[in-house]
Amino acid sequence: MGEAPQVKAKAPQKASQYDPTPCYPVLADTVAVGWTEAAGTLPKGTRVLAVDGPAVLDWAAVAAGLRAAFDDRRTPVEFADVRTAVRDWETVRRLTDSEELRDDPDFARLAGGELSDLLDPRALAGLAAPGEIGAGESGPGESGPGESAPGEGGAGDSGPAGGGALRVLLGPGAALADADVLWWADLPKRYAEAAVKRGRGRHLAAPEDEPPTLRRLLYIDWPLLDRHRDQMAGRIDRWIDVTDTAAPASIGGQALRETCRSLATRPFRTRPTFNSTPWGGHWGQETLGHNPDAENTALGYELIAPESGVLLGDDASRCVEVPFQLVVALSPVDVLGPAVHEMFGTSFPVRFDYLDTVGGGNLSVHCHPRPDDMRDVFGWPYTQHETYYLMHAGDHSKVFLGLREGADVEAFHHSAHAADAHGTPFDIERYVQVFPAEAGQLYLVPAGTPHGSGEGNVVLEVSATPYLYSLRFYDWLRRDAADRQRAVHVEHAFRNLDPARSGDAVARELVQRPRPLPSGDGWTEELLGALPAMFFQVHRIAVEPGRTAEQRTDGRFHVLTVVDGQGAVITTAAGHRHSVHYAETLAVPASATSYRVHNQGPEPVRLVKAQVV
């Protein structure tokens, strides 16, 4: 597979304080568990209940759970499947595909427009009031995705509303119908991605027999549904986390909004997630104790706005997960700050994640789209500038970065194409520079720069938020789980290659030495890296035992990760306190205005800090 052999993860080397399930109390409500408890909150006199949510959700299981709950309460109920109100599939594809990437196997342009564009308004109105419009209906149980059997729970009953029956509209876009009450049934995105990888689930507005693909999930379904959810956030009467379809956790809509707005004024963490890949290592398992039974802990999502979630509840056993992006959408100025909100809207523009290759293999050598291509071809308004902070470096590990002086780009292109098309290996170091992996060093990776981490490293990737556009030049002829050579993207990669990132300029401009910033008694701050082309900077704060570093947000959010030492206590001007331990990442909203970083441990602590400039 072109990488070190996989090894079974060991127990953590020392007791880790890393918390994989940080939780925050729900304001003015408690977390309800089960469909029956959720059904009990429905106001008397409700005629039409809309239950909206992501396309890949197991809507048959939702229907079955609600059917049983309302049967227990002796409430007559009729179900209507909103997925029957979509436009024809050819029209949907025409509205969501781009000409440039129509036949691309891996990438699609981020879907524009609104979810309502994919629905037939007359058909949708007919589902909410069939007696008035004369539209038919079909139950979600007749064509539900996921693992529930068709018709489970009797969800496929049909007929016009009457006799005081509660009418329940289920599926993506239900909130667009005329309903008395709106519930949002959510599934954290990591579950949706896993389902599609197993060949399960159904795409937004797609026919039942259309096979699911990650391409459509990531670039079409998610952008449309995220915008729709954020637009409906102020109307949601109940938020339901359907991670467990048999016993979902839920909170009231007002509590959801109040809790999210409270978080926007204080430091908080998102729920971390580690994914496995063919090149993955075992640092996350051995050092943090995370996912010990997984194949590896290659990708650690500490804070990636499009996918990260926040856990609300008193503890992880009884909580709901809400999207981090929803917290931002409800209070963008508080979270981002006025200037960043003006620049980026409600997009949280910085992400923190781990690349773990300890006991694994080299990452692919790849680049990210340059600004024009990112905007015009892929549809994202800002590009994917990155930095690599080396938290751990192997004894002989490398970082691939930039072109060699005088590299023959045409020969590089030919070699990359031969590797992709014919499985012909080549020496990437003929074309791409390598640097010794140095713990504590920051490597800057502006868009268009070829780069990759070598085996044996732990990279804290501090980057712009776009995260789905790794354009691979070469992936070591690595095989995937189906024993196919992993995809590379030769034409995309070379179209975006920046030849200016080559030779001595790479070491001079992209491997910068720390520069001191104003500091205080017992603490220092350094600027680790900045470039005119990049809208964010990376700093490092070092605090001696028992000392405190003073920080100001100056109207812009900060993101912190402890990279050395046991941890620190963050205290804001308003008195909000939050502990942050080794390898944990903390978001500090702009509205915090100022905060103190206190080292209560017996050894020095260092934190990486990112901020928009």
C-alpha cells in the first residue's frame, strides 16, 4: 500500500485529559429522550406538524418512531412524504450541476440557489392540505432510506386529513410547507458520510434508485441543506438529534436558540472526530486514547465549521448535538466580530484539524485551488490557504513543500499522468522540495503550493475553512479498501500549480522563524507565520507555571490549541471560565473582548492561536 504496515494501537502512553465529548448546559430546558417525550411537547390543537432535516436521514425510522409515540398518546396521525413533492430528477440535476464539473468523478461545484428551487410548490401545498389541493400522498415508510424495512410502523397510511387527525409532513423541505409546528430532525454529518460510504442513504430530491455518492453529498446536498437549516433556525420549535433513531434526544427551539446565543459570548469547544484513511497513524489512539478500536486516527477534526458539532446537555450520555455552523448563523457578529462578519458573512473562515501519520504513511503530494479556480470552478468565495504546525516529528520525517529550483513542470506533469493512468511510480523529490520535519515549526502553504506531510508526524493544520479540495499530484500508487488505486486529480492539480512557490523563496517565505510580539511577566507571544496573500495569522503563546497571559480579541474571534504542557484555564472579562488541555481546541468568540490564559500546571504551556487579520 506504499506505507508502513498497520499496527494495533497501544494504550495511551500516559493518562490523557483530552475530552472527546465536551458538553454545555441547555438553558431554560432539559434534554428529552425518546419519541414519546418529544410527542408530548406538541401544543394542543396542532393540525400540521412539519419535520424537516437532512436527506440521508432514515426517514422510515423517524416515521415509525413518531407513529408509535402518537399511538401511545391515542393521537390519530397521518404521514406525508415531502420527497414526493420534488421536481423531476433531470430538472434537479440541471439546477445543481455545473458545466465545468458535470462529468468530474470527484468534485462538483458547490450548489447555489435554495432548497425550494428543487420542490414543486403546488405539490408541497397539496401535502399540507390535500383536501384543498387534491394532491396524493405517500408515506415515508414506503421509500425510506437507511436500514428500516419499507412500511415499518405503518407509516405508509394514506388518505385526506379529517376527523381531527394530526398531519405530519416528513422530509427535507417540510419547513417550506404551511405547518403549525416545525421540528428539525438532525443527523451529525459524520454519520451521513459513513452511510453513503456504505452505499446507503438517499440524496436530496433524488429518486429512490439513484445510488448515493460522496461527491453529491458533500457538494450538492450539504450546502443546500445547510442554508435551508440556517434560514429556518428562528422558526424551529423542537431540535431532535436522531443519532439514535430509537431514542432520539431533543430540546425546545427557544432553548436551542438561547443556548447557542449564550455560547456565542463565551469560549467553547466543538466535538472532536477522528477518521481513518489508508495513510493514517496512531498518535490519536496512543496519546489521546481516542478511537482505540479504529484502524487508525488519521484525520482529527477539531474545529471544521461545515462538519463540527457542539454537544448541549449536562453530560455526553444525555445531550443533543447541534451544528457549530448553527451557533455562528444565530449570532454571527458575536462569534466572528463585525469586520470578519462583513468579510465572510456567516462562514467561520478558519479550521483546526490533525494529520496523524505516526506509524502510518506519507500523505499525498497535493495542492489546493488558487483563488480564481476556487471561486469560478468550485464555487467557494475564498480559497484554501493552509499552514502546518508540527506538534510531533519523527526522527527522519519530512515535509514536502514547494517546487525545486528549476523543476521541469512538463516532466512532472508527464510523470504524474503516467502514475495515474498506468501505475508507473516516480520520485516526487525530483520535482518537489523536502524539509526536515521540525517539531514546533510552522510551514505555510498558500494555495497552489505542492505539499504534504511525511510519515511519522503529527500536523496541527491551521487553515482556511475550505477542506474538500485536495488536488493530488501523486499518492504513492496507494490502494483503497476495494484494492483500487486511489484517485488523483492531475489536471486540476497542474492547472492550479503556482510555479512561483519554488526554489529558495520557499524556505525564505514559507518556513518562517518566530518573531516576538508584545509579552508580559512570565509569558511570551510570537508570530509564527503570516503572508500578505493569507487572511489569517498564526501565533504562539507560552506561559510559565503559575503565570497568566493577557489577551484581547480586538473584535475578532480567536482559536486556541494547547500544543505543549498539560493545559490552561481561559477566563474572559465577563468571568466565563473554560479549561483546555493538551491537544484540545477552543473557540473564543469575538464578543469575549478579552481573556486571560492561566497556567495552573507544573510545567510551561504553549498554545497556538489563529486570528483573522
